[in-house]
Amino acid sequence: MGDRDFRFKLDCAPRDVTPKALSQAVSAFARILFAADASDWRISRMELHSIDLAAKPVVVDERTERSFATLDTITRLATRDDVNRDEAFRFSGVFSALSDLAKETNANITVSSHEAEGTFTPGVLTGINRLLIRGSRRSFGHVRGMVDKVILQRTHRTLGLVDHVTRSRVDVRFGPELDPIVKRIQVGMEVDARGFVRADDGELVSVDAEDLEIIADGHRAPATAEDLEGIISLDFTGALGSVDFVSTLRETHDHGTTMGGGR
């Protein structure tokens, strides 16, 4: 890696890397670059099996230096134990993505800029998330989304929803009074959760559900072009053009109506 790269590495054994973890890692990497106004940088390293990514600027100018300064700031937050609420809120989207990745893998995330290097451990990210949750806005509302996680334990009751509006993942917590309906919920179902919604700068953080509604009892993925292949063969019209084929259908229908004693 060159001195003018930004590097992102998940400290996780290759055998433990799942497709979901890979997707979350790439998303977190992209969010950091976006926060630093560096989305147009070029990928300079991509090791997907072990998740080791890097990006570098196309040109070095004042904008690039500002981007590196922001990346340095984000990186140094991993080395501090006195991160304040304002700093956490400034990069809340970044920390949300990093936290999802850490929850999925329970692994450290090492980032390095040209003048800084730091490691976000699951513990560090948990502390930052507490700052975000304490400072987040809480109001009554609802979230509708697709279920991607169901945890129903005596001391841990949580649904994971992928919000239909923002496409972000939201944790829905609920009490034992909702256990009967949760037992009917499966991954892939569509659910509407109503209760106290925590939002941070417009981004959903969590929901304390008072009511849950199953919108669809089963999950059916939309049909793709590949799914439709073979349903209607290419010679379905008997080699007739569309106009002639429709005319033939009409003539057949009229003839059948006459033979059947219709009007």
C-alpha cells in the first residue's frame, strides 16, 4: 500500500467471511469514503476473501488533502477513549455501518490513512453506539420492512428489519407480551413494527415495539426474466406476426360464439 492510500481491513479469518460480512464490509468502506468526500477515488487494493480494501485519489489537490484530513479524523477516533457525542454524530452513518459489521463478525476493523492508523474493536464501537442512542431523537411511529433476523430468548428479544424506505437495517426490540406473534414470524416476512422509534439525524437506529403486524405470511421473491424463460415458447404464435395472431384469436372466438348459439 502506498502512503497516499486509505486502507480498510477486517481482522477476520478467511474461512469465517460470509457473503453478508463481505457486503457489509464493502458498504462500510464506501460510507467512510463518502463521509470524506472521496467516493470518486479509485480502488487500489481488493482482497475479498480476507476483506482487505484500499482506495487512492486520482489526483492530489486541495480537495484530496481535505479528504485525507477527514479520513485521519475518523481513523484516530479508533484510538481514543474520550470520543464525545458531537464527534459520534458527525460520522453516525459510518459508525452504524461499522457496528453492523462488528456484530456480524465480532472482529476488529483496522483502518489507516496516510498519517494515522487505528483499530475499531467491537467494544469501541459499542461505546460509540451508546453515545448515539443516548443522544438520538425518540418519537412514536412505525417501521415496515423485511425480516432478516429473529431472536426470541428469555433475556434477548429482537427482530432485524430491513427498512423499505431507507434500505438500512433496524433492530426492533419487544417485550414478552409480543412473543405469540413473534413465534409466527420467519426470516423473509414483511412486518410492520409500531412503537417508540429512535432516529439519529434522520437515520433510524432502533424501535421499541408495542405492536407488530405481519403484512405477508410468506416470502415470495419477485419473478425474474430467467424464471419466465420457457413458460411461453418462441413459436407460441405459430410463426404469425402480432397483428395476424390477434386477428386469428378474434376470429376463433367469434366462430366459437356463433357455433355455441351466442348472439
